[in-house]
Amino acid sequence: MPKSYEKPFLVIGLVFLMAFPYLAEAMGNAYFTSTVSRILIFAIAAISLDLILGYGGMVSFGHAAYLGVGAYVIAILSFHFYDGSALFGLPGTEFAPIVWPLGVLLSAVAALILGALCLRTSGIYFIMITLAFAQMLFFFFVSLQRYGGDDGLFMFAGRSHMPFIDLDNDRTFYFVCLAFLVGFFLLCRAIVASRFGRVLQGIRQNERRMAMLGYPVYRYKLAAFVIAGAGAGLAGVLLANHTRFVSPDILAWTKSGDIMIMVILGGIGTLTGPILGAATFLMLEEYLPVIFGDLSMPLLKDHWRIVFGPMLILIVLFARRGLYGLLFRKENGDD
Amino acid sequence: MTERPLLDVIGLSKAFGALKATDDLSLDVVEGEIHALIGPNGAGKTTLINQLSGEIAPDSGRILFDGEDITAMRIHERPHRGLVRSFQITSIFPDFTALENVALSAQSRAGHSFRFFAPVARDRALNETAAETLASVGLADQATRPAHALSHGQQRRLELAMALVLKPRLLLLDEPMAGMGPEESAFVVDVLSTLRDSVTMLLIEHDMDAVFALADRVTVLVYGRAIATGKPEDIRSDPAVREAYLGEEEAA
């Protein structure tokens, strides 16, 4: 369909997502709501990566690090709240209006520090150094024995407490995730269409020329990196609440790879694509084994990735902008 | 030449290994002139431009712009002082339209770009400036085409428009007519000559007709050294120049 159908498509998609919990409950599969919440959360993370990867041309291979920071802020403060112990002389808390912004803020700070270092390199070095720093954070959280080390940390106090909103209700939590996804999506769309967004895309296309036009390129890249880190941090905050459990797995390098695959699978540099990519990736991950189980193909049920991998490769090879490119064609034959 | 030079290059040297690309070069460009820089391939013309624009750090020597030492100034600060370059090998933003290319350049002059919300596509001030500049290089009818789809000559003119919209005080033009047909070349010569009252230019060009049509002064560069500077007619008759450069052309 033509690209001008993207907006109606998004509106219909939103209507469907708003109705989804009720549909799921009506069909007696209320647990689907939780599955889709997870998709919404990863869509936020994938959009945030797309902002720097698709628009800024920064191939960050450590994006799960910021997801992890956001999630651990929630889990650690929840731990101290449950435990009654203090952290840096302050009590723990489950109060969402405090811990959620704090999780996002600390992710942004982590992105600021790591980005300031990583962005001094480019190309393959940038990929490697973002990966290296993410691994460093991974082992940092593994080493935190008090917070479960590599076993992870359960949030015994439950999800964060939000005034007037009962987050422990799965349907309510779903709508909170959906609201954040819509908000973050619209924010990123505004950003890529703004002066800042044009600079970011200029840097992707021709960084040298941008400097020659008088743009301090590094500052703009760093700003985008921090926004992306904050977005991933938001996803981490929600993810910790979703599972009520956080472990270093959340910032393993494979998780960074998963998020990157969601972006590429859905369509790089499109913002809409990463949502499709997150949905497709997580659905396949969840249901491919089930499908092979139903087809009584035990070998493929256990080794579903053997099918999953080639599927991803085929989509990446034959659809230039992933699923987005398959759905929407360009209006005028250019490009 | 009684005026204070706008650009003053003093004893500039840059070596790549044993190759002296710029060899104790001194050169000045006065306000208002079109100063052409000619010389055989490998004479170090582009290397000089790269040092003036800040992409290559000289080994020694100084670059003064409007009296200020800019030898170590950061690349992105120079255009804001009025020192703007164009590229020999077209350097544009291929995915953007012609208008967007120029608007992005204009945006650089319009304060910082940490503006995250207002849609830039509907920014009238930027679009109008960009459209005017595109028209001045004869690309008004190409405004909405993606830059990668433009012809080579059109891309060269887009490149020029992106430099012009920055309102340079000194424009460093690295072979603006490279690869153009004769008609397009003549057009660009016209564009540049209409600008001569408002912009000072340092022009690298191989097209001798263009050089002699435009330049107020010519400097001849050979092996990184300026072997002669003077009025075009004097340069044409200078025996050292004829031997080193023009003669070589004629023999070829």
C-alpha cells in the first residue's frame, strides 16, 4: 500500500491495541494481554534504538545496557523498600512517580557517560566499544551479590505503586505500557521531523559535510544517544514491572542483538517498523516452538532458532526496509 | 594591494612522509577579490584547501583570517566566521531533496539545532532562503527532487548553493566546474561573477578560460610552493609559469 496509508494503518493499529485486552478476555485468553504488554515494552526499546541507528547511523551494539539500568533502578529500590534497608542513606521506594523518572534519568546519565566515550570512535570501533561497555555493565550487575548476582532479583513488593492506578492489574498495566509507547512514538516522530532530526539524518548521510557546514557533529550525536538511552531506560522500567524480576540477562549482549534485529526486521529508520519488528520477533520467539510442537516435530520444537534465523535473514535480504518496506511502498519512483 | 588581507597564509608546511604537499607556502587573499589557485595535478591545491578548512592540521605555519589566527580552530567553527568551502568531489546529502540540502545548510547559520519539536519541513524562513539560493544557481525546478537523482552538473551546482547559503565572507571553491559540460561551466562562471561584489573567493580551477575570465589575481602552485602570484595577464606571460605549468599543458 502507498506510504500515505501509514497514518490510517497506525490509527487502526492503535484502536486494535486498545480493544485487545477486552478481546483477549472475551476469548478466555487473558494472559495474552501480558504477552502483548511485553511487545509494547520492547517496541519502545526498538524505537529508541531506531532513532540513533536508523536516523543517526550510529550502530550501537549495547543498547540493552540502558534497558538494564532502568530495570535495575526499579528492582533495587523495590528490594530496599521490601527489606526496609537503606541505600546511600535513603530508604527504598516503590512509588512510581519517583522511581520511574529516576530509572529513565539514570539510563540517560549512563548513555551520556558511555556515549561521550563511544562517540569519539566511529564505524566498526563504535560497534565494538558500545558492546564492550554494555558487557562491562553486564558484569557489574552480575557482581552485585546483594541484588542476586547472576540469579537476578525478584520484586517481592510487587509492581510500583502509582496513585489512582493499580499497576498490579494486568489490564491496567497493559494500558500504561500502551500509553508510554504511543507517547514515545509521537515524541520520536516529532524529533525526526524537527531541526534536530534533520541534523541527525544529515550526519548519517554525510558526517564530514555536516562539520563543514558548521555543525558540531559530536554534540548532536551525543544528544541523540542520550535520548535513545532514556527511551531504552523507560522500556527497562516497564519491563522490570512487567516481570517483577530483573536479572543480568536483561542487559546481555544477546538482548542488544534482539533489539537490533527487531529494528532491522521491522524496518530501519521508520519508527513504525520497529513496533512491527518487536511484535513479529517476540511472537515468533514465543510461538514457533509451540507450532512445531503441535506439528509433532520435536527436533524443530527444541531447535526452533534453526528456522527463526533463516527467516530473519530472508526478510533482511529481500525487503530493503524490512516489514515496513513490504507494507508500504514509496509514492514516487525515486529511491 | 593596499587593503588588509582577508586571508593570510604565512609559511604553511605540510608533509606526507617525504612528500611536501605544502612547502613553506605564503599566500594572501584580499577582501573583494577572486583569487585563483592553479597548478598541475599534485601541486597541493586541495591539500591547501583542506588545511584552510581545518580538515588537515598543518605541520607549521599560520593561517590568519580577518586578522585572527585560525590555524588550530575547530572545523565546525570556521564556517561561522565566514570561511566556507565547497568540495571537488560532490559532497551532498543524497537522501534529501535539493531544497532540503540547502535548507540544512541554511539551518547551520540560524542558531543551534537543539530544537526538537517544530517540524523543519514547514520552517518558512529556512525554506525561503533555500529556495532563493537554489534559484540563483538555476535549480529552482529541481527543488523537490532527491539530490541523488540529480545529474552530475546539477549536483555540482547544488554543492555551490549549499556553500553560498552560508553567506561566506571567503568562499573556498575546489574545482566548482569539475566534470561539467561547457554550457554548465559557462553558467557557473556567470553565477560566480555576479557574486564577485559580495563574496571573496579562493578558486581552484583547471579550466583556464574560467580562471582568466574570473580571477583578479592568480597564484601558481607547483610542488606545494607558490612560484608566482600576479594579475592573470602577467601570469600568462611569466616564463617560469609557462615552463612549469602552462607549457606542460600545451605540450600535452
